[in-house]
Amino acid sequence: MIEKHGKLFNPTICVTRSCNLNCVYCYQKHKGTERMDFPTAKACVDEIFSSIPGSAYAGVLLKFMGGEPLLEFDLLRQVYEYVHERYPDVKKMLFATTNGTLLNDEMKAWFHEHRQSFYLGLSIDGTAEVHNHNRSGSFDMIDTRFGFQKIRGVNLAEGNFLYIIRSAWHILIVYGRTLKQKICE
């Protein structure tokens, strides 16, 4: 077990360069078709977990990015299972930032089931008007209640959704506890 010193080893894996939106400020060439396969993801995970610098870290915060990471939802599930089976004694948390437009009931149920160790960051650009201007008119495609509603009678208030709200010069992350607090418990 990695000793708790408060710092998190914080690697990021890019699982796809594709995206379902066309945001005005995006740095990714989201028209690409590049995507990571599971053998490559496993190799990345093994390299990451074998590279943890001694006991200087309380655990691992493994982040996924894209394009839109939820385009590779099946891969995220596979990596989650692999990480938890292969590295059971390492404290870990997984995290992906999403535009939220692809979340369906199956995904919501899976993320709810794994809410103690897999978090999502929902990126929203301020008001609906600003968001729609910047992000392909996608505001109404996002279930902004996810994480604060009930799915099949299950209260998700203790859920796993971070809201990242961009407004002018501010980025506000609204959530009851930080990832660092959660992983160090």
C-alpha cells in the first residue's frame, strides 16, 4: 500500500482525439479517428503504475481525456476493471472530463455504481446562450441534473459528477469534496 503523504500521482491518458462537438476554442482536431485500443491502454496503465515514485504519493489519480472520452466508454470500463484487478493495493481514483452530451442511462447507471472511484467532470460554458455559441448548440443535450437526481429510485446526490463551469475568466468546480480528500480516505 502506498503511504499517505497527501500528493497524488496524476497521469493522463488520451483515449481518443475524436469528439462529437465542434467547439469554437477546441485545441483538438476532433475530426480525427485516432482512438486507443485496450492492449495499448493496458500498457499505459502498467507503465503508469510501475512508475509511481516510491512512497511519495498517497495514491493515483488516473485521468482520461480526448476529444470526448465518453466516445470510448467501453474502453473506460475495461481500464477501470483492469486497474482494480491488477493493482488492488494501490489507492486510486479515475477521472474523465466530458461535454456531457453522450451520457445515456447505461452510462449513468455504471458511473453511479462506481461513484466511489470514478468521477466525471462536466464542462459547461456558463449560460445556455454562451454555451450554445461555443459548443455547437449542445446545452439542451446535457443532463445537468445527473449526480443530483434519482435513477431508478437511487439518489445520486452523493454521486460522482463534478461540474466545471466556465464563465469569463473563472472555472468553478462545484462538488462537496475534492478528489484528493476522497482518495486519501
